[in-house]
Amino acid sequence: MATRTLPDRKSSGSASARLSPEQLVAAYRTMLLSRRIDDKEVQLKRQNKIFFQISGAGHEAILTAAGMILKPAYDWFYTYYRDRALCLELGVTPAEMLYEAVGAAIDPASGGRQMPSHWGHKAYNIVSASSPTGTQFLQGVGCAEASLRAKLLDISEGFQKDEVVLVSTGEGTTSEGEFWESLNTAANLKLPVVYLVEDNGYAISVPVEVNTAGGSISKLVRSFPNFFIEEIDGCDLLASYDTMQRAVDYSRQRKGPALVHAHVIRPYSHSLSDDETMYRPPVEREADSARDPVTQFPKWLVSEGHTTEDAIKKIQEEVDAIVLAATDDALAQPQPGPETVYYGVYSPDVDPTGEQFDTEDDPQFSGDPTTMVDLLNACMKDEMRRDQKILVFGQDVADVSREEYLGKVKGKGGVFKVTWGLQKEFGGSRVYNSPLAEANIVGRAIGLATRGFKPVVEIQFFDYIWPAYMQLRDELATMRWRSNNSFSAPVVVRTTYGGYIRGAIYHSQTGASIFTHCPGLRVVCPATALDANGLLRTAIRCDDPVLFLEHKHLYRQTYNKSAYPGPNFMIPFGKAKVVREGTDITVVTYGATLQRAITAANAVADSGISVEVIDLRTLSPWDRETVFESVKKNSRVIVGYEDSISWGYGAEIAAAIADECFAWLDAPVRRVASTDTFVGYAPQLEDAILPQVEDFRQAYEEIMKF
């Protein structure tokens, strides 16, 4: 590894003048406590009393300085796994850290659900951290954006007028694309977010010059506007304190975001699963040791007359006693019981399958029948009038980005016009366009939702949702469960999906099963305008994250129109609808295949085949009771869906029917679905690939032969 030139310590004097000897000694105590807990965890791991360990050693000085300046329960914190000293300074106790290490039920970070050093503490605004590298950036930006939206909307409850958000990271993680997406938005909106890059020179075994062009992330990001950027020796507590003070003050004054690039060391291996001697020579590790803040800072304290050797020794003895007592406490704690496994997968307080969300039997119709597009739009207007904290954003969702054009042009309102007119009524503070970056949309929404906003965001096409999959699967769906219900992010993600529009490969995808496979995420798929209105209202009012699938082909069909059902019309999740009764065959379907199943059922009725068609409406949860009741009555069942037949959503329905209703079946469970290919553009090709009326008709006739 090339030798790195560290920044000058020119700022040390000012911090030394401002900080009292008592504050300096207290800082040393935090640094030492952090190291001793690390060491204790290493010992416990080798004794097989804990199951994972990753160290914050070498990062203590910059983190302690940050914790001295920032305010717990006032500012917000998106951490990474080496931030032990920061969390100690904010108020997390050694015992609480060791509760996490042993997987104790009383662990405040996750209740024993996450690995050690995945920090989280509701009382101090330390938002639940996860393992994927870089997912915290966009969420931190969304959290900072919440303070901006609150100010624009004159919302004060839950917000401080000069709060900041700290987002910390190692230098390796700055290689992730979401880091750059977050910088773009933070700079564009001048958000009060402070990035702390703790650069120890290695991402596991990969040195910084391999990860980062030129070897310096702070040099690369200097072209972003509105940023305060400073590079420091993060092993120097005084320099770290001064720089963090300037960075935090800059953001508190709402001048924009800040980035502090702190050069630190990593005296231990990446984790106990790593052996750094295999890729770092002794000379390099010895050079790190000479900069170790935990050994060097107390020498400075004594040499400057701030304390004595005896006092240092006494602190060391006190810290060792604290860690020993905390260890004994933690090892005695029970682990969470098996009865707790489902707690927090979904909201324990708001049940979107319950009666309070079922007003379907009492619609208050008005006006002429209209399309799914219009009734989705009407629902969002109703809900935005009801709740000031609902925000709508995504690519192209606003009427205009340049608000001076409002009233001069018709307005965009989404490529399908679903959000048309929302910005005109509710303003650009609540309805606005995002960059063309799907992870940016969902990640920011998670941060906003954590602060109490209700983002209803749009991914323009399901086909392009995949850049956001990390945020959806690893962050949005897991937030409540991994934090043991301390944090939640009830975001609604609207997206268009499906074929039958001559959209070819990249405008026809229907991979719902990938998302129904995610615990913690509700998945909804209406087939009619009325259902779309009622289900979207439930999605917005419930307290869980929802993926709301809107089929492009169904947006303006005449057969699924409805009159407006009123501002309190809701359909609970997990409630299917029998749209056609029958006595011979049960068809379970949803989305655009519903009408094809009905048309085919009508076609075979003259030949004496009676088909019952069930529209699931929600895919997770799905209505097992209604489906099983129909199957037990009819004894023959077909599952119809638009996805590829193999590994598709219908496979789960078919398997559940086989498990629960085998004794009532007179024929094998059949599936009608798309071919195991992609969707083609030519009409004849698309027709051959997607399920058609004729496919359902043939399936009805064949299953009746059993």
C-alpha cells in the first residue's frame, strides 16, 4: 500500500483551548471503554459465548469527537458497524452493547435479532442499522429531507429547528452507487446531513487505492455544490473535534451538507472472520500502532498536565471493572423466546386486514363510472387532504418541476397521468420530482417515513424497480422486525407492471413473487378501478410498507370502470372477491388475467361447465379462507397468473391448496400462466407468450375430464 500523507494538525490548538481538562479526560475514558468492550467481545467470541465480532478499534478519536458535538435525541444518526465510541458518547451503555453481542432479549438495538455492532437506539435517535454496505446514505438523506419538508409545511412536532443528521461510513462503502446518489440529492436540496467517512485504508482486504480513484474520496467529491468538505487525521481527537464542530455548525446553519474525511487506523482485522496478516505486512501494521489514539492520547494528556499517570491508571481500572460487570450482566440475560419470532414482522398495532379497514359494503357512490387512473388519482387527493404528512414523489410525478410554469402548461402528472393535478392542489413541497434513480426514491422514502411522513412514491415501471431492490428487501421490509418494533417505515411504493400492451421485454414484467417472498412487505394488485381506489386508501392508512402494483393494461379499460365510492371507502388486505360464482371449477387469479378467466368461463357455460372465479386482490396477505372454501366446494382448481409458469406466484397458491385441500380434490391443481420466456414485442409473439382467453377455456375443458 502506498504511504498516505495525513492532513496537518493545525487545528489542535483551538480545541485544546476550548475543552477543559475534565472534558479531555472524559473523552479518553470513552475511547478506552470502546476499546475494552471490543477486546472483551473478542475474548467472548473465542470462548464461543458470542457468535460474531467486528471491531471499532482505531476509530475511537473521531467518533468520540463527533459524539461530543452532536446531540442525542435531538440530532439523528445513521451509523456503521465501527461506531462503538460514537454510540457510547451518545448514551448507549456497555451493558446494552454486550446485550447485543450475546443476543439478549433486552438488547435495545434489535432484541437479539441482529448481529453485534448493528447499532440502534430509539431513545437517542440512532436508527436501526443493517448489514448491507451503503444503504444508510439515502435513508440519512431522507431523514434530513424530513426536516426540510417539515419547515416548508410548518410542521414543528417531532422536529428541531437546527437538527442535523450524521451518516457514517467506511471508505470502502463510498464505492457504492447509492453513496453518489445521496450526495447528489443532499447537495441539490442543501440538506443538513453530515457525512463522516472513517477511512482506515482497507475494505476488508482491498486497499483504498483499489476502491477509490486517486485514493481519496474527499478529493473526488469536491465538485458537489453547497458542500463543506474537510480532510483530517481522525486519530487526533483535537483536530477531529475542531473539524466536526465546523462541519456540524455548517449544517446546523442550513448552509448545506458536510463531509468529513477522517484518516483512522484498523489495528485489528476487519472482523474475527478475517486475518489481516495474510495481506498486511508487519511494517504497515506497526505504523498503524504508532498512531493508535487509545495509547497515544493518554500520553498527551499527561505531558500537557491535564491529568497524571496515576489518574490514567485509575481510569483503566474503573473501565475494566465496568466492562467486567457489564459482561456478567449480559451473559446472564435470556435470549428471546421462540414465541417472539413473528413480533414486528408487521405492525402489532394497526391491522390492515381488520374490520376498521372494511367499508366495502357501504360505498358512497357519486358521479359517472370512470377509469382506474381517475380513481387512483381521486384516492390520493382524498388522502392528501386528510393527512398533511403524505408526500408524493418519483420521476415525472409532478405537474411541473419549475413551479413558475404552473397554470401556463397542462402539467405532466406521471407518464400515465395518475398523479396529474396533485402538485397544483398541494404544492411542490408535497408533490415533487426525483432524480431518475429508483434506489434514491425508495431510500429517501424510508428516511422520511422514519420521521413520521407518509411517502407515497412511484417507480415509473416495474421493469426498472431492480436498482431499488436492496432498499426494498433489505431495508424497507426489515426495518420494523430488525429493530424489534422500535422503528418503522410505512412507505407506499406504487409501480406499474404487466403486459398486453405490446411493451416487449422491458415494459411487461410481472415478477410479483419476488416481493411476496419478502416478509414485512404487503403486496397489493387490484384488477378494477373500484378495488384500486379502496385498496390504495388502505395502503396509505395502514402502518406497514406496501408495494402497490397497478397494471398498465387495466388503467383505462371500460369493463372495470366504477363511480367514485367516497373518501372513506376501504378494502381490507387479505380479502378476496368471488366475481363469478360456479359449481364445477374454482379459478384463483388476479390482475389482467381476471377478465380473461371470466370471459373464458362465460364461453364454456353453454357447454355445461360452471366456473367460479376468485380475484385475490392482495397477494400478500392472500385470502386462504375464501380460496379453500371454494376449492372444497368445487373439487377442481386452476390458478391463473401473468408471470412465467415456473417459479411464479401461482406456485405458492397451488402448493397451499395441495397441502390444505388434498382430500377434497378430484383433479390435479392446474396452472395457466405465461411461458418461461420473456415477453416479445410483435403482437403475435406477445399473444403466444401471455395467458389468453383460449388458454383458460382449454384448461377448463381439460380439468373437467378428471
